Amino acid sequence: MPTVTLRDVAARAGVSIKTVSNVVHNVGGKVSPQTADRVRQAIEELGYRPNLSARRLRSGHSRVIALALPDLRNPYFADVAAATITAARDRGYNVFIEQTGGSAEAELDAIEGMSDPMIEGVIIAPLLLDQRQLAGRDLPLPLVLLGQREPGFACDQVSVDNMEASRQVTAHLIGRGYRRIAIIGRQDDVPDVTAVQRIDGYRRALKEAGIEADASLAPVLRQTPYSRAAGAQCMASLLELLQPPDAVYCLADVLAFGALSALHAAGLRVPEDMGLAGFDGLEEARYRVPTLTTVAPDLEQMAQAAVDALIERIQSDENIGPRDITCDFDLILGHSSEASRG
Amino acid sequence: MPTVTLRDVAARAGVSIKTVSNVVHNVGGKVSPQTADRVRQAIEELGYRPNLSARRLRSGHSRVIALALPDLRNPYFADVAAATITAARDRGYNVFIEQTGGSAEAELDAIEGMSDPMIEGVIIAPLLLDQRQLAGRDLPLPLVLLGQREPGFACDQVSVDNMEASRQVTAHLIGRGYRRIAIIGRQDDVPDVTAVQRIDGYRRALKEAGIEADASLAPVLRQTPYSRAAGAQCMASLLELLQPPDAVYCLADVLAFGALSALHAAGLRVPEDMGLAGFDGLEEARYRVPTLTTVAPDLEQMAQAAVDALIERIQSDENIGPRDITCDFDLILGHSSEASRG
């Protein structure tokens, strides 16, 4: 059943949308009593929203979901939020954004919908959440995870095939002739299943090419969460190695943007002296000099799938088992990985 | 009166927050009836939130505000949203984000709180809104404008001194020896008061230095809204002039990022062949090569002021006249304007 809109009410009452809005919001000054009555009659006939709050309460449906993510200032999460808000709006839902700021406790709070009793379900892009804690437990609200799920965690997972995407971008660097390929983004204390998958894909590509993995090329990130500053710092430490890398694959584009800045500060050219690749497909990657090779998940597809899965859980009376939804990605080739060093 | 939190209830009942959450969300499986009773008693004693929705309805206070902005994928607006959500949360309010997508109609809808009857007030960063249409009219909801206000538009304005900031960055370029300074960001059909102020500041700095403004250096942006693509396109057109500029001031950092990319494509060096400056103080400006000179508004201060002003309007029984709140900015010097050409 399509939602009745203010436009429908305006058309029925033969008045402007503005007038309907004034009546709805009880800003009566500019509306004649006769017109207001006509609007109220149209609202009644169409069963429209001045009573929506009350109807929502009675039915228990606020049509509000939460999107929990570390920080909107990170452009990847801003893109995720943009796509999720659009997909939710298309289904008649509004979104509260919970910025968890790299706090595991804030991520748990978000999963439990703690910020507002209106929240009917949660989509989370976790960073520090230890999913093993939640394995086998009932969740208080319908939950969809953007990223990879631990076995036993009773939510839906919406993700690209992180291992395969990571394998492809690493194999691309190898194909271009790079041999000592470092990886930036490994975090020691963080139980980030998605990152683990990406690191596995990197190792698999090395193995397929017969290149031995060098632990010194997979340093632990000292700063959390992913940021330009963390990428720059980690790149600088890689340049201090006795045997520095000839290419670097970053698990997030923002890390690669920071690495690019650090390489320039060190007087090194990309791609001639060092190859570089990222992950996320951010717009900035296409406008950097050189443009950045990156894996671009289909964020619109992911957002749509996450919203659809969550609403299905919200509206279903049955217990839906955990589902894994795999979305598309593209490997976007930039100039940052162009050097042929065969 | 401080808000009672789930933590308070958990402490009073002597149970975990998780248990309280399960009771609140009626996920009863894991909670014994005795424990659930204890939790409900604590909720009752503290007057806590399971009944919040009902209380809100009775009091007419949903504690939900809307933030309307063109597109979260634009990093300036993502930063604005991050700061606004944080400031609102500190005051116990949640935020719906309305992406108006560069549509004047969507901006009007947002001002009227059309997406949800729960919305108690609106903060808007407008793009295409013709404020003159709204001058002298009653607004259906409390409204705060991020940016400059038309006289007669009955909302609060929270903004930096755009004219002065723009004058300073232009004077800085002149001080570095640049003389033919172009401006990117002028839009012909768009009644953008903020942009008009910034262009005025640019012209004032030229006048103070005795430099005659050259209309060919202030081309009209063919693409709307501000984007990297628009900046690149406009920069390319400036390079086709018989007398191209020796520096470019962009009214938004994303325009400058696009311009930088176009300059590189044309084989020109920044700052040696062309000086460059932006506006917004985005993090990307500090990680570009060269780093970008830019005006950084104090977004935390702006968000706080906007949220405070809006909540005051929401909670006040009196008619508050329009207020102008001016926030701080910094001129951040990057390498993009470093060439001394005196």
C-alpha cells in the first residue's frame, strides 16, 4: 500500500502543499478556517499523517531505524550513510545516525537501540565490536551488519567478497611487476573480521604468485580507527625498513591518501618508486595525483540490500535466521599502480 | 533535569544494562520473571523511557530535529552532519538527515518538516533555496539556517563572516604576489546568499590592492552543486583564456580539489605556475600534494550554536525574532599558495 503524502492531501483539498503543512503543524495564522476544515477533511478521507505518531505508537511501528558507524567525517562512512538514508527513505523509513567513534561500548549500545525507544532495527558498520561476545545470543532488535560476520552471530551480513576483492587487487599489483608488497591496515587488538578477510586475500595472492610473505611488510597500525593520519604514519614506518616495499596495498582509501602524502614528503614518486592501491572506491581516489587504484564496493546495492533485509526482519512475525548477502565490487585502475617493473 | 538513562535503571535494579535493554525491548527469553519485575520497578521509580514515546506524544516533544543538506557524499556536509549530530545528542536530541540533492523543492519540503511529523525543528544548509520567496512569511517549524540569511527571512542564521573570510584569503594570495586571481564557484541562477558574500569579499580585496576585477576570471559554474567535477571543468575553461589566471580562489574545497586535478592534467605546477586556495578547511586539504590553503570555519562551534538556537526556539513559548550568530574561522596556509611572485 503506497504511503499517502502531503501532496495527495493538497491535491484532494485543492490547496497548496504549504497550506496543508501549515494546518498539519498548527500554524493557523495564514489559513482561513474554511480552508483548514477542507484540509482536515482531506486528511481524514485519505487517512493521512497528522495522526501518524499516534498510529505508530498503537501499531508499534515508528518507521525509524538506526545506522551505527564510527564517524561521518570518514568519507567511506559518509558515502554509506548517504546511500542508506536514500534507500531507507525509498521504503518510508527515517534513519538516526549513531556515531560510535571507535568505541566498542558505543557499538554495543547502538545494537541495542539505546539512544531512542523509537528505533525498530539497526544497521551497523562495526569497527571494534567483538562479535564473538555476541555469538549465540539473542539480539534485542533486528540487526544487519555491513561487513563480515562471525559464525554464530545472529544477524544478517551484507558485504562484498572481501577476500576475493583483496586477492584481485594484490594480484593486479603483482601483475604490474611489484614484488615487495606491503599491507597497511592490520590492527592487532581489533577483532575486525572484514580486515582479517582482506589480509587473507592479500596472502592468498602472494602465495599464488609464489611470493613469500614478509612479516615486516604487514606492520600493525598504531592508530585506530582508519584515517589519513594513520596511513601517513604507517607509510613513514615502512620507509624506514632496511628493505622497504616497492608497493603498498591499503585496506581503506583514507589510509592510502595518507600514505600518498607521506610518500611525497619522503621525495618518492608514485607509481615509479612505489605502487599504491586502496579499498573503498571513494571519489577522492579519482581526483588524487596520481589517481588511486582501488576496490569499489557497490554501495547503493549494499545499502539497498541492508535496508531491505532489515525491514523484512522488522515486519516479519517469524524468526529469520542469519543471512549472508554478497554484493558486487569493481577493481578501479588508477595511475598509482601503473609502473611496469616486470 | 538530567535525563534518566538505561544505566541508571540497571544500577537501581542491580542488573546489567543488557538485561534492562532486553526487558525494554520485550526480548524476554533470557530474563527471569523476577528480574524483569525488578527492572520494571526501577523503570517506574526513575520514571524512565519505556514510556518515552507515549510521554513525548502527550507533551508534543519527540526530541527529533532534521538537518537538511544537499548531499552527505560532499565531505563538507558530512563534517557538518557529524558535528550537528554530536551537538544534538549532547542535548538529548536525535537528528534525521534530509538529503535535498540540489533541489529547491526538496529544500522547501525540508523546511516544512514534511518527511516526518515527529520533526520539531529544522537546521538547513541550503543550496538552491530562494530565500526571497520566504521573506516575511511565517515558518511552520523552528528553523536555523547554516549560512547567510536574506533580510526578512524569519529564521536564525549561523555563519562565519563570509565576506571577511573571503577578503582575507584573497588578500593573502595578493600578498604572495599573485595578480590575476580567478574565482571558481559563481552560479548564475542560484540565489546563494553565502556565495554572493564570498564573491563580494574577493572583489573587496582586489579593490583594496588596486587590482581591477576582470569578469573573464569569474566564470559561471556550469555544474551544480559544488563538486570535484565542477571544479575540474571550470579550471579547464579558465586555462583556455587568452590571458589565463595566475591564481584561483575556489568557494569550496571540493572545487579546489577538482581544479588541482585539472591543473595536473594540463601539466601545470601548483604553486609555481598557479596559486590555489579553497574554502571549508576539509581534512583532505592537509593531505593533498601540495597542501591546500583554505578558510576553515569552526564547524563544532557552528553546530553547537545552531543546535542551541534551534532548541531554544523549540522550547520557547514566545516568538523569538531572527538572530544572526557569527562563528570563528581560521585561514589555514598550505603550500598551494606559496610561490612568491612579488
